[in-house]
Amino acid sequence: MAKLTTENLFLLEFLVDEVNMEQKCDCTSAGAEMCVSFQFLDNEALDVCEGDFNPDKKFGETDNSKTGKSCLFSLTPTQAQKAMQSFDITVSVFKKMPPGWDPEKTCIGSVKVPVLALFLDLINNHDAVASAKVHQDTYNLVDSKGTNVGKIGVYIRMSCYGKMIITQFQMNMTDKSVLFKDKDGHSLYRYKKSRKGRATKIEDL
């Protein structure tokens, strides 16, 4: 089994592909917003809500645009060795109520997504060059009673960057965009912040 000898940087990217809840599920209470949380290892849960990028967006709609979050974190050799024994991501769908409601959050359903094979594959094939592995699937959501309440499709990308991330960048003051190049100069990206209510754009050039 592979063993990391130094602390390494990892990036986990989560994308909500689709959320389809059963009709009997009370997920549309007035003022409530549906959210999906991703929790792994000892890190805080990352919440992806319907209105994060578009106030009119609703999970489950046929024209639903994909949304997600990412987390850059480090693992010491000891932490990595522990993660090699068990690595699950708890994915939960919950209702987020307006301020003043009690409780503020109500869990609808959840599922544990095992990504140990993904992590081991990444570690076993890791070298000096940054590498990434992808997992995509649809899972049944169950409530506290073990009843199926819907399905969720998730896309998970895990990357390892070694001990540091090195990039070249150049800022364009005219349109407030930033150009990034990877260490070897093979890829070029442009980061541009859009107007409020629209997603930030990262373009592969």
C-alpha cells in the first residue's frame, strides 16, 4: 500500500448533478430553501444551496444548472494513513428555513458515499505531477427511519498537488480578470468575477 512521506495538498470538488425527491417528502415549505451538504474526514460540512448562484434556481428542475463547492486541504502522513482505512463522504439534503425559524435546518435524507477506492487510486498513482480522479453516480437518499425519500446525483473530483501549488498569473485591470498558467505552461485559464447573482467564470483557454 502506498505511503505518503510528507504533508500533501488535496482538492475535493463537489457538484450537485441532480436532486429528485419523492412527492410525499415535504421539501417545499414556504420560505424554505433546499440545500445539499458534503462532509468528510474532520472538516466542516460544505453546503450547496439552491440560491447560491441564482436566486430563482431550484434543485430538481429539468433545466437545473449544476452547482457545487470545493475544498483545498492538507493531510499529514499520519492523517493520510488513517484516511486509507476509511474515507466516506456524508451527503445530506436538508431544508434551510428563513432566519428566526426553529429549527433552522431540517434534514430530509442522507447517504454515505465511499471514496476510499478513489483516494487509494490517487495515492498509488501520485508522482511529482498533479493528478486527479473522478467519481460520478446516483444514490438513494434515506431519512432517519431508513425510508427512501429520493435520489441524488453527485460528481466528485479529488486531486493531489503534492506539497505546494505553483502557478503563473497575470491580472488584466481592464476587465478585472486574472490569467493563470500551470507550472509547465501547458494550460491557460482565465478567472473573471461576474455581476452579482451570476456565477464566477473560469474559462479554459
